[in-house]
Amino acid sequence: MSNEKSGKMNSLFVAIVFPLVLIISVSIYMFVLGDPSNFQNNDPINGHPIDINPGKLYGTIYKGGFIVPILISVNLIVIVFAVERFITLARAKGKGRIDSFIIEVRRHLANDDVEKAVEVCDEQKGSVASVMRSGMEKYKTVLYDAAHDKETRLQAVKQELEEATALELPMLTKNMVILSTCASISTLLGLIGTVLGMIRAFSALATSGTPDATALSTGISEALINTAFGITGSCIAIIFFNYFSNRIDAITHGIDEAGFSISKTLALHK
């Protein structure tokens, strides 16, 4: 699959995911959390939340307000793009271990068996193999080209490797900005929801005339639901972002090492 086609498919995927996740989140908020059975007198608007089963705070979560479906959307987006990154980086890594693959290719290149090295790349697949294959195809083309000296041939291979690397790297880091953005805004959205909930709680307490500890504690718990959702989304996004960043660094290192191996072999060739 070409990088251009891959980019178009990714853009289409992103364009579909965001509205779909928002629709799912609003549906969960309205029909699951906002089910009348979760409230006194079956009234989601004015009734207090009822915890039918311990640990199921559906009514309390619903009272968190309009920020709740937004936070649910952020959490779902993190999960969706974490799965997408798992799949994409698994393909980029290839079938086997990168270090073992590079060692095997080096061995074939040291024996001047370029064809076998290309076959190993075809078996490995992935970004590292793709870059090495491009470099070795160029290597075969210029190796015995008498029209150019050794330095010119070496520069031609290096340029091919750089171009192949430039095409592969965007695919590795694609959509990582979505995870980093979710990690940043999730907590902030939760705090916004908490502040709005606290304002509503204390406003209701002020208008009631007499302090009502039950109403106040209920209002505070509803407000803190947003903080819990926000922190959860942020933690998950940060963990996934750091994990994928490490995997991308490992693949990038493999690409650099692969390019160095080909260039070094060509430089030593008489």
C-alpha cells in the first residue's frame, strides 16, 4: 500500500471516528446513564440519583452534566487510537525481531549476496525492511556502475535510504498527536465539569435557605465524577503515548542502523 493511499485512508478513518464516538457517547449518556430507573420518581431532571447496585453510579454520573459525554468521548478516542497504533506499529515492526533481522541482512551483505538479503527483507516486511530493501535495490543498481566513482555510488545509496526513511517515519508518528492532545485536555475538561458542578451545588444550597448536608454531598459527588473521568482519560492517554513513543524510537533506531549497515558495506566494497 502506497504512503499516499495510506494517508487518505487514515484521514477517512479519523473523519469517521470522531463523530461516531460522539454519537456513541451521547447515546450512553442519554439512554444508559440517564435511564429513569436510575433516579427517584423516575425523573432524571429533578430526581436524586438512586444507586440500585453497589458500584453502579449511573445516576450520579449522569448528574455530572453535559461535560460527561465529552469526557466519555475522550476516553473512547484514546482507546480507539491506541488500538490503531498497536496494529500500525505491529505492521511497521515486521514479522520478527528487528535486531535479528538486521544481523541476518548484514551477514548476507558481507558475503556479497544482495539477492538473499532482499529476500530476507521481503520475508520480514515492515518499515525497517522496506527502507533496507530500497537501499539494496539502489545498491545493486550502482554497485558495478563504471560511470560513477565509489563516492558517487555511496552518495546515491545514502540519498535513497534517506528518501525511503522520510516516507516511512510519518506513518509511525501519525495520530500520536491525538493521544497527546487527549492526555492534555482530559484533566482540564474534568476540572471544568467539577467547577461547574460545584457552582450548581452551592447555588442550590444558597437558595434553599437552610444547609442540607445530603444535598451538598450529593452535589459534590456529582461534580467530582467529572474529575474522575478526566484523570482516568489523561492517565490512559499518557501511558499509551509513552509506550508507543518507545516502540517508535526502537523502529526508528532500526531504520538508522539498517541504513548504516548498507552504507558501510558499500563503502568497504572494492
